[in-house]
Amino acid sequence: MTVDKEAFEYAIAKIDDGNIFEVFCLDFLASILGHSFIPVAGTKDKGVDGFQHFFTKEGKEKQIFQITTEKDIEGKLNSTLVKLEENEILLDKLVYVTNRKVNNAERIIDEIFDDKGIHIVIYDIRWFKANCNQSQQSIKSYKIFVDTYLHEYTKPGHSSTVADFEIDSRLFVFLGQQFNNNRVDLKLDDLLADTLILFALEESSPENLINETLLKLSIKKYLKFDPQLLDEKISSRLKILSSKPKKINHHTKEDGYCLPFDTRQELLERNLKDEKLHQDFFAETHITIKKFFKEIDVRVNDIQGLITKVFNDIFSKQGLEFSNFVLEGDSDSVIEQNLNDVISSTVDESKVVLGNKEKVKTALHLAIRDIVYNGSVSQIKFLKSLSNTYLMMFL
């Protein structure tokens, strides 16, 4: 079994705690480098910024491994080399291990070698991503990490969303995910039944099995139509989902169901990918809107809050038309007229300074049009995902 590289990259890159990253790296580096890698744990060797170091011997070459989550790559490298020199630690190569992305690695390596004569090797987040499926041991290292620190992502629909769907949005996020992943394979009623079953089993375990009667009672609270319409479908899908390839486990003796480890891992990777997409959308949309604000010489303190409110209102007031436009390119009048009405209402209700409101409305309209018509791959993908989620709620 392999791990999803996009989910892996996001999970590792989001670690801010140096100790947690260090624990993961101890195991992961050993899985990649093998027996020649010797970890030095718990010594805070020679006071080098309090980080632990790792030593390896390849012939006469001495490599020191340093693990860090610090954002100032050059500053951290230079301070490390100074401390190594002060403590008379000799080395041929320093391997700098980080979960950050180092864009100017070649320049840094060349400058340090010219200045200090020390070879630098950088293992950044791209190195981790490239090696995540190298062996079963590297995969196991990642599985242990996410099971320990990211277990909340194993729940159905646990990822961020912009639109406020008033009730538990996780169900509709999960419906959208299921639709995106199974739209060719399943009929809509099968998809709905499967989604509701998996969602209702989120708190299940081998020690906390849920029988069919309790499961249907749990599902009932999510439906606004007669649950008996899905009664037979849920019974038949329970049998299919608990047959190979299994999505749920059926314990025949107790006649109860639970989510197996593999299904939770699948949900985790899907949630992490969605979380990354959400983060990328916000970052790129923030840049787009800020550009249009600058062009008309207006400033807003809480741009992210304004972005969230605008898209909440778009999906709340024009969700069906907007989703149809994003997915099918139809009803483009929503962009020209209805969108303008929604943005105007949103800004009027916001805390934007009264004298700036008309400028902000203009800038937001131009920015959102630009995102919808000319957005990046991440922006368009996110809006399509959000539109699918809305349609699942509507259906």
C-alpha cells in the first residue's frame, strides 16, 4: 500500500513543532538511508541551537544531519556552522533536513562552500515527497506520524470549507468528496447511501460496533425526507461495503459494523488533500484581491475574513446558479448581475470603512470575475469542489 504524495506533502509541511518533526525524521531517515545512518537522540549535541544531530560515516567522510522546521534557512545554516566551529566539531558535509521548501538551494550551497569550504546538502519537503513511497518502512513511518498527530483527519468530511452550510458542513463536504471520487462508478442513491453509512460510522471501532438498527437511527437525523426511502438501499449497501474490497468491517458474531484502518487512511489522505487545496485557494485569492485593491488605492484589514464572507454569501444566496456556472459554464449572468448584488450586500454589512465601500465592491467584483474566468488550477479546482459540495447539499 502506498501513500498519496500530495496528502503526504501537506501533512509534513504543516508541522511547526520542531520536536514532532524530529521524532518523525528519526524514523523516516533511517528507513531511507539504512544502517549507515546513526541517530544521536536526546543529547542536544554541543548546544547547536538545541537541535539534535545525526552522524553517519561513509569512508572518511563525516556527515552531520540537522533537523529543523525554522523558516530562516540561511540564518539557521550559518548559525549552525558557527557553533560547530566554536565547538571544534569537524565535518565534511552538513545535511540540512527541513519540512520547508527551499527555492534558492543552489545559491545557498555555493555561497556557503565558497565562504567556509563546507559541502551542504538540503533535504527539503520535495525530498520527503519524492521518497515517501520508497519502502514499506518509510510508509510505516508516515502512517505512525499521522495516526499519532493527525487522527482527527480520519473522520469523514474533516476539511475546511468556505461556504457556510448552516448545519454540520462536514456531511456535505464528505458528500462532495464522495461525488468527486465515485461519480462514474455509482448511481446517486448508492453514493448517498454509502456516504451516510461511512459518516454514521465515524465514531465506530472494534470495541464500539454499531448495528444496522442504530446506524439507520443515526442516519435519520441527517435526512429531511422520509428515511424509509433509503431503508432498503442502506441494507443492501451495507452488504456490498462489507464485501471485498471492504470499505467497512462487519463483525458477524456481534452483528455490528465499524470503519477499518484502511478506510480511515483513505479518508485521512482525502481530507489532507482538500485542506491543502483550501489553503492554496486562500493564499492565491488573497494575492488576487490585494492586487485589485492596490490598483484602486484602497486597503482592507481583514482580507481573508472578507473573502470568506463573500463566498459564504455567494453560495447562500446564489449557490445553485453559481455552482452551475462553475461546473458547466451556464448561467453566466450570475457573474455579471447577481454576483454584483451579493458583493454589494456583503460589503454593506461588513466593517469596511464607509468611505471605502464602493471602491471595495468594485475591486471584489473585478477580482472574483478574474478568479472565475482566469483563476489558477488550484482556484478553479477548489471552486469546482465547493460547487459539487453545494449541489450534494441541494440534492
